[in-house]
Amino acid sequence: MTARRVGRALVIAVSALALLAGGTVWQLAFRAPSVDLLPLPERLISLTAAEGRRMLDESPASADYQPLTSTFEPQRRPAFCGVASSIAVLNALRPSAPRLTQASFFADLPTEVQVTFAGMTLQQLGELLRQHGAEVEIVFAADTSLDAFRALARENLSRSGDYVLVNYQRASLGQREGGHISPLAAYSAATDRFLILDVAAYRYPPTWVPAADLWHAMNTIDSTSGRTRGFAAIREAAGQR
């Protein structure tokens, strides 16, 4: 075989491998995550534990728990934590409107493929929620403090009609994988813990996290945006109420 033919054969082989690899990446990005429940680090408390249920029963700051659990659904793709969190909040804000799904979330938006492969930053989360008619306040952890976050989130969770999504680094909590987005559902003043309704329900249950630990997990750098993570406070836009 001549050198030219060898070279052509190598190009074809490399191209074929690239296509196969690309197809595998595509399938992984679009597939529904399989159930792979992991143990919680010992500092975290599952809502399914007796202590976790007691904390919810005794919490006066749990107005968002019932509306969110009635609209909650696990993320349908590995990078859809922001999507699943967004539809839970949007549907809770609009209980009488047609139910929004992860499949219909991008109906009039051009960002589905981008989010499927790369997820979304806190800023992108806010922009997508605004495009769905919500009023959103984005707060980067570097721009506030633990005390300010605790006070704002506690007040939010004590009343109906508005919600908080947190963007945090899982590894900082001793969990697997990186940046993540999920709703807050309650606050326990007695233990100074927030209840996260983890949309990666195939991996972790709803979890009580110490406020300081959650704060430190939010006060980490998102390599995509170059900014710290943080939280989003969401309510219905004035014209929609």
C-alpha cells in the first residue's frame, strides 16, 4: 500500500472514531439519567430520615414546600438541573396555567442544545426565567454574606408566592459531581439548615444542609462565568400577577 493510501486510510479511521465518539457524547448528553442513589455525607440529613421529617414538621419557614413538591420532577438530562428547577418554580407560581415541562421549556428559545451539553450559569438561569415572564433577582455569593443570604432565604420561605433557587458546588458539600442548581423548600431555625429539593433525585434525596455549608458551596467559582455561584429569588412579574 502506498503512503498516500495509508494516509487516506488513517484519515478515514480517525474520522470514523470521531463520529463514534461524538455519537456517544450526544447520547450521554440527551439520555435520561439512570437511578444511582448515593449515600449522603454525614453532615447532611435526608428528608426521609426521622430527624429530617421532624425538622420539616417543626419549621415555620416551609411555605414553599408543598407548592414545589406538587410541581417537582427530576431532571430529564444530566445537565438539566437548571431546567428542572425552573419549571418547578414556574409551575408553582402559575398553578392554574398549562403545566410547563422540561420538554416544552425551550419551545420558543434557541438554547436547548447549549444547555443540554453545558448546563447553565447563574446569570443564564436568570435570563431564561425572565424569558418565561418571571421577575428574578440574581445574587452572586461574592456580593453578599451568609447572614444576608440566611435572612433573605428564611423570609422568602416563610411566605408564599416567591421561591429561591440555589446554585452551588456539590463537591463542597462532599457530594459527587460539580456545579448544581436546585430549589430551597424550607428552613429549620433550630438547626440552622436549609432543605434542598435536589432535582437530581436519581442520585440524592431532598436534603437538609447546614446554612454555612450551603453558603460556602455557593461561594465557589463557576469556571464558565468566572464568577461565584449564588442564588436566584423568583416571583411572578408585576404584569403577570
